[in-house]
Amino acid sequence: MTQVLKVLAGRILGAMRDLAPIIVVIAFFQIVVLQQPFPNLGDALIGLLCVVLGLALFIHGLESGLFPLGEAIAQAFTKKSSVVALLSFAFCLGFGATVAEPALIAIAAEAAEIVALAGHIENVESVREAYALNLRIVVALSVGTAVVIGVVRILKGWPIHVMIISGYVIVTVLTFFSAPEIIGIAYDSGGVTTSTITVPLLTALGVGLATSIKGRNPMVDGFGLIAFACLAPMIFILLYGMIA
């Protein structure tokens, strides 16, 4: 119990250290530049405390639970020598982690509201919810596909820079043929997919695979799945906008 408390105390101190630059910047501009008192200072302090505790617990959960679990599952699939099972798991992991991503849920709902206000869809709650859900499904499918491609890259040892550059060439070409309204949403979708849920799971999967496959270097081959997860949604959303 004492060891757990020591670890959590260290996590809390680390979270406070990580958040300190943000706090200093906000405090400086609020007090020195704007020269105004903090609105609802008590609520802000309580919220800050919740953020520190939440960040500390989240990081502790990643290192003690999600990272080891992801690596163990990847190594187990490698030992089983079933490529189909591994790729199926990779797709389901990418799809499931993305569709539940809080940042994606938020941006999909915001995009649906803006599209409705612009008159592109009917401004009814059910229609907005359907649009947001379709957007989330498309992005989740794209990330699932991206994870499969990334896993195949690790298995085959393909150079990541060639694949990433080719992907961005495709994004650039599709941008010229896409409606202006969808371009911003597509680009943002590439960023919101790599957040609190997706990043640790995909990183653990990639490192676990590279560690368990003979001839692969975890530093060289274990990372890169996040790059595919950022790139694929842009391509899929641009295509979705052109079709839909």
C-alpha cells in the first residue's frame, strides 16, 4: 500500500510539473496583461486539482495496465503465427479505440451542427446525430484500415517514410478535388483520432509486435502506427465528402 501511495504521489508531482507551463502562461496573461482577477477562482482551482489527479491516474493506468496488456496481446498473436487473426485484431482495435475517442465524438458533433446551420443537412437533432455518427464510423474505419497497413509494414519491414510520403501525396491530390467545406473537417479528423485512448493502445501494439518478431528493432519498427492513424482519416473523409 505504501509503495502504491509513493507511486501515485510521484505521478501527481509529475502531472503538476507537466501542467506548470500552462498554468504560468494563463496566470501571466490574466494578471499582468489583462490585469483582471480570475473569474470563479474557487471553481478554477477545483478544476485544476481534478485535472492534476486525473492526469496522474491516467498515466499510471497506461503504464501499469494498457501498455503491458497491449504488448502481451501482440506477442501472443505473434507466437500463434496467425496473420489473419493478428490483422483482424489490429483492425478491431483501431476501429474500437477510435469510435470511442472523446475528441472525435466532440468534433463530429460540432461538425454536424455547423453543417446543419450552413443548410447542407436538415437542422433536426436526429439528422445531426446521424451525420455525426456516420462521420465517426468513417474515421474509425479509416483508423482500423491504417492499423492493418501499419501492422503489415512491421511484419514485412517496409520503409515507413515512403508510405507516409505517398499518403500525403494522395491527401494533397484529393484536396484539390474536394469541396472546401469538407477539407477542414478532414484535416482535423486526422488529429483528433490520436488522443487519450488510441495513442497508448496503438503504441503498445506496435512496440509489442516489433519486440516479438525476430529481426525487428522496436525503436525503428515499433513506432509509426500513430502516423498512419493520423493520415488515413484525412484520405477517407475527403473521399467521403466527395461521394456523399
